[in-house]
Amino acid sequence: MLNSSETPLVGVVMGSDSDWRVMVDASTALTELGIPHEVEVVSAHRTVDKLIRYGREARGRGLRAIIAGAGGAAHLPGMLASVTALPVIGVPVQLKTLDGLDSLLSIVQMPAGIPVATVSINGAKNAGLLAARILGTADAAIADRIEEYARDLERQVEEKNARLKG
Ligand code: RP5
């Protein structure tokens, strides 16, 4: 659901359009759970004013969580967390060098006082699901859909197990 007409509840942002190949998984997870969200490229280094504006206005626009993905010197999630009171989920995007460890460490090692919930390298799907869980604490319909999602996963594992055993 890209920039749908419904008021977005989650912002999915990324440092570059090149991060979309990873960040699409967050968007897909949110769409599957029926959560309206917006997608935006916001660079911590190339569009600094936009980054600050986005973070400062996010809560007032009705967003309840931000998922921020970036690679390399991945300062976007941390900088957003500095300018918003919303929960920020960071997605370390793997680039061609250093196996994504640079991205992970840039995002996860936040100073005390400014938290970022960091998922695994390229873990955009879990970022989407975590944002949904955050929303689910105040929205029973979303929480119900998350429980149904978990039951689906369980069923899939058991079906594969049954096939394995013939
Ligand atoms: C980061 O630099 C972006 O998040 C991206 O992962 C990386 C490379 O960006 P491009 O050079 O592909 O635009 O800020």
C-alpha cells in the first residue's frame, strides 16, 4: 500500500531508492496486515532538512511508528529517533561491502536516551511485523490479525513437517 488515501499509521523511510529492494518487505508485511503506511526516501546526509522536518511532523500527521532503513553509514534511524517521540525501528540494509555489519553497527549502537529498535540485517519484514505489534497494543483488530498471522505460520510449519515425514 504505497501512499494510499487512508491516513498512514506507519512511515517506511529509507536513505536511498536503492534500499527499496530490501524495504519492500516491510511495506508488504504492513499491507498484508491491513495497516495503512507511507513510503518515502529521506536521506540523513543528502536531504538533511527533509529528515528533520519528517521526524518533527510525523506524530502530528498521525503516524504511530517509523521504520527506517539505511545502509553503510546508516544514520537515518538514529537521527529520526532524535527528532521524534515515535518508536523508530531501524533496518540495517546490506550493501556490497562489509556484509552489512557497517549498517548494523551504525544503527544498533545508539547512545542512552535515544532508542532505536534494530532488527536483523535486511530484516525489513520483521520491522513491518514489529510496527504492527506496536500498533496492536492499542488496536484489538490489528492484534487479532497478528495472532492469526502467527497461527498461519504454525500451520505452515506443521504442513511442511507432515510432508517431510511422508
Ligand atoms: C545510504 O547509502 C542509503 O541508505 C543506501 O543504503 C546507501 C547507498 O545509497 P545510494 O548511493 O545507492 O543512493 O545512505
